[in-house]
Amino acid sequence: SLMLAKAKEEWEQEIVDKQAEKERYLAERVTPLHTNGLSLSQLQDLCRELHEKVEIVDEERYDIEAKCNHNTREIKDLKIKVLDLRGKFKRPPLRRVRVSADAMLRALLGSKHKVSMDLRANLKSVKKEDTEKERPVEVGDWRKNVEAMSGMEGRKKMFDAAKSPTGQ
């Protein structure tokens, strides 16, 4: 709470300082106008003089704004170059979009693309006969295969022994 109170005091003091600086600057730059007792021609001359000053200030403001925009663009370009040199790119979140091959080619080539292209035509065709030749099918006694794969002759004999008394 002490830190917050101290920060609040400093902030208020900063605001007062900025206001005083602004008033000092304006008093230095802007002279008070005395229009009392001036004739019409003198007022017109004063207006022309003020108008010329406003034009000069506007030109300076425009130049400064152009320089600022130029510097901002340059900073942006340099940031992009730094990212390129690092190799780390900020990737935007992408979402899937279903696009046909024709629409994709139209987007890439513009109006030049008029021929429709079937991408499935370029795929390799596989015949069923070839796949059947590759798999040799063994037809045999399945019991021999089970006995060979089991590796548990002892348990099989116990199973057969337990089966035979119930069958009698």
C-alpha cells in the first residue's frame, strides 16, 4: 500500500509537471493577440499573417507525419528481415479448406486455366489378380498347425485327459 501511495503521488506530480511544461511552451511560442482598437485593414493583415503561420505549421506537420510513416514501414521491413534471418516465422493458424483440383489450378494460374485435369487418372492401377498371386494359400489340417504353434504339449495332453473321462 505504501508503494501504491508513493506511485500515485509521483503520477500526480508528473501530470502537474506536464501541464506546467505545456503552459510554458505555449507561452513561449504563442504571443497573445491584441485586437482591441485595430481597424478593419489591420485585422485583415493580422488574419493573413496568422493564416501564413498556420500553413507553415501544417507543412511541417505533414513532413513529420510522412517521415514517421516512412520510418514505421522501414522498421516493419527490418523486423521481417530479422525474422527471415532467424528462420523463425510466425505462422498464422491455418484451417482446412476443401478445394477441387480445378479450383486450385484456377486460383494458381488465373483465367489461363481452362482444361479440367483429373488427378485420379495419374494414379497407379492395381489389379486383383496380382494381389491374389502374391498370397499363397495353404490348405491343410488345421489341427497340425495348432499343435505346432502351441508349444504346450503338456497342457494339451492334460486337456485331452480331462476330456476323455467326461466323454465315457
